[in-house]
Amino acid sequence: MRAHRGSVHRRLARAVPLLLLGAAFACRGTREPRETLQPSDPRAQAERFIAAVNARDVDALLQLSADTLLFREQQWRTASDGVGFTLGPPLDTVVAGTEARRRFFTDLAGRVHVRQPTAVEHPPSKSALFARELASADPRWSALTLVVFLRGEGDVEHTAMTGMNPRTRKVAAFYVN
């Protein structure tokens, strides 16, 4: 009987640490809360980013964007012949780090609004975008999944574009004109 009790104690002594480890693992949960998990669809992620721009939600913009963000802005100007409009020279900015992005998004959200927060159904081809809006852009744009939005119409069609990193599913680039 005594040998049997010792055997049971040894088994319990081996089982308890495993049970505790299993319980700790089960209670641990996921690495991120479910609501912060990134969707796999670049279009859905880009639309979340644009919704955050429109809502001026800087915290959401920080969460949805890569630590280094490429930004390109182009103003429309009167064409050289005086008839119509053409895109002016691009202003490229690289914003790196959380605090720099926080300041950047605070400023951006105060001046940029995207009229149609759903992505364009049939956007221009990537080659057309690189021939016009992204001509001479930072080469890192070429590896990104581009999602195009309409910002509003006046004399010209203003657009916005996100560049999604396909691996991290974060916005790594943003364009407005």
C-alpha cells in the first residue's frame, strides 16, 4: 500500500507542473486583442485607414500604419497653357517613429478628408499610377499593394491612395492630391 501511495504521489508531482503550465497557456489569450488583429484584405485595411483619417482618429492611424510611412502630396495647378489643370511637383516626406507619426497624423487629419471612404472599384493600373501620380516616387512604393480612393470633385478629381505592405498588412505609404 505504501509503495502504491508513493507511486501516486510521484505521478501527481509530475502532473501538477504540466497542468499549471497548460492552465497558464490557456489563460494567456492571443498576442493582440481580437479587435486589433489586422484583416488580410488590403482593401478592407485601407478603408479602415481612410475612415480613421476622416474621423481624425490619430490612435487608429498609428495602429494601422507602419513605423516608417512614405507620404506624397501633390497640389493641382493651372496648366502652363492657362487652360485646365495639371499636377504640380510632388512633395515627398518620410515619417519614422511613433511620435513623429503622431504629430504628422494630427496635422494631416486636420486638413485631409476623403469624400468616398470606400476604395475605387476599378482603379487605374499600377503602371498608370507610376507614370503619373507616383512618377519618380521612392522605390519602396513599387513593392506595396495600392488602393485608390476619391477625395472629392471640384475642377479636378482629387484622389488619395494607400500603399499597403503585403506582409505586415499595414499602411506603409499614403498619397493625396
